[in-house]
Amino acid sequence: MAADSPAISPPSPARGTLRRLGILGSGAGTNLTAIADECRAGNLAGEIVLVLSDVSHSGILERARERSLPCRYIAPGKYRSKLEESAERRFIAQLAEAGVDWVVLAGFMRIVRSEFLKAFPDRIVNIHPSLLPSFPGLNAPAQALESGVKVTGTTVHLVDQGIDTGAIIAQEPVRVEEGDTSETLHERIKQVENGLYPRVLHELITGRFRIVGRRVVRVAASERPAL
């Protein structure tokens, strides 16, 4: 990333148009629901133009169909943690064909590799159920419980070639309670995510942040791109 980049905004959208969002997920799709509801309410300056999943019977595809959102399953190939190259090309092609400005990962359980990053430079965002850089990767709530921390949370970050190592945009804490299991803790984290993710996405896609080294900082109103 550049040492001091301009405000992050999609590539030359027409003034007043909504940003086109492509959502990728593998699980239940609760964040998709939250994002779709905020788009519909006019609180998020985006429209979901495509939902893709690597799991054929995933909840995220069911939720997309319930909301009449374009959606598709793409077979991921033989690997457990990443897409086969041919599958990755199909994901990229589908997103490009839909004219996606931003790729939003919502519980997508595959590593995004260099070809994806080249296709959507600084335009892929993820939410992770911990206060990064603590507890990256799988089973973050269980990692938090095992470590004995009293506070964990959730992080919205840009995606790079590492595992949950991209520049942090926003974080929100969640207290660990006595008697928590990884499931109960994760449920409370998801409730926080459902409010945080749409709000941060709106700020991100409307150019309210700038990358400065490893930091993502807020842009003054006078420097933001025209909407």
C-alpha cells in the first residue's frame, strides 16, 4: 500500500450513483442480512449486485434468494482453505461481469490470493470476530476463550495477502462473560458485527478514509470525493 494514498473511493462512479457490492460468504449470512437491510433503508450508499458462495447449501444463499438478490454457488475445488485457481478465476469473472466496485467478505472461509487482490486493489474488505491482530484465522472466539482475555471483539479491515493482516479500518469490543462458550461469545460478537459492518462500509465506500502506511485514517469532509 502507498505510504499516503488519496481517500479510498471506488473507480470513477457516476455522481450520485450507488456503489455496486459483491458479497462473498460461506455461512449463515447474518452480515448479508444486515448489509441488505441498510442498503434498502438508504443508510448505506451501495447496492448488492451479486452474492457468491463456496458452499452450495449455505445460509447466505438462502438469505439472498429470500431478498431476490442475484446469487450463485461456485465450486471451490479440492482445497479446504483456499480456492483452486480455476475457481478463483470464476469468482473474479462473475464479480467483474456484475460490475462490482467493492468485494465484501461476510464469513467467507477461503484465503483470497494475489489474482483476486490484483482484480480489486484496495477494494476487498472483511470482518473478523476478534480485535486484530489478536486471534487471526479460524475459531477466533475459541482462541479468545483459551487465552483468558477479558475483552475481545470484531475488526473491519482491508484484505491483503496475509491471513487477517490487512489495514484495520474499525474495531468494536465485546466483553467475555463468565460461563461463555465459543458459541455464546461468537453470537454476541455477531450481534455487534451486524451493526458495525454496514456503518463502516458506508463510510468506506463514500471515501471517508485514507490509507497512511499501515493505518486507515478518517478524511476531512473538505477532502472527500463528491458523491
